[in-house]
Amino acid sequence: MANKKSAVNVESASNDAFGELEQLRLIVFGQAKAELETKIELLQEKLSADISDMSKQFSNNMNDLHQNMDTQFKAISAAIADVDSSREADKAALDDADSLLSSQLEMAENAGKDDADQIHKRIDEEVSKLETTVDTSMQNILEQLERVTNDLTSSKTDRKTLAQLLATMANNLDADN
């Protein structure tokens, strides 16, 4: 038990010494400690207020940023839609022009074919007429040659007269062609 009393006494003495030391500290540094604690509390309050203000400002800036991004996105989307509709209109116009050109080309081909057929028909008719004319002229020349030959044979014309008649006939043939 004595040990317990001495341990309690030591403890109580040490507590007393500690309490006295604390009192001395409080006397010497009490005012400074109180001022430091007050300054720390003020700094904490100011820091909390500044952080709160910065947080609000950051939130406001983020909201503004989101609004600006949404506005820009809508503007870009509208511009893209305008470009798409313009491209579609241009494509439709090109398709219409292509269809029109195709039909015009087909019409031109048909008209060209009809014209070629008509020209071919006219050429065939002209060739046929020329053949008929040449055949008729040849028949006439042969008949005339035969008449002249018969006349010469029956009239016993001399060679000089025959040469003149053949020359005249040749001139007539050249004139007919």
C-alpha cells in the first residue's frame, strides 16, 4: 500500500507540477496564445468564406461554360443542318438535270436516227433515179448508135462522115452527163 501511496503522491506531484507549468505558460503565453487562436479562427473563417466564394464563382463559371457550349453546339448543329439541306437540294437539282439531259440525249439520238434514216432513204431514191436516168440514156445512146450504124451501112457513107457522126455522138453524151 505504501507503494500505492507513493505512486499516487508522485502522480499527484507530477500533476501539480504539470498544472503549475500550464499556469505559467498561460500567464506568459496566454495572451499571445489567445491572439494566435483568434487569428487562426479568423483565418479559418476567411479561408472558408474565400473557398465558398471561389466555389460559387467556379459553379457560375461552369454554368456559363455549359451554356456557351450548348449555344455553340446548337449553332453548329443548325449550320450542319443547313449545309445538309443545301447539299440535298443540290443533289436533287443535279439528279433532275441528269434526268433532263438523259431524256434530251435520248430524244437527240432518236431524232438523229430518224434523220439518218430519212437521208438514207433520200440517197436510195436519188441513186435509183440516177440509175434509171443512166439506163434510159444508155438505151437512147445504143438506139441512136444502132440507127447511125444502120444509116451508115445502108447509105454507105464514107469513113470521114462516120468519124464526124461518132464525134458528134460523143459530144452529145458528154453534154447529157
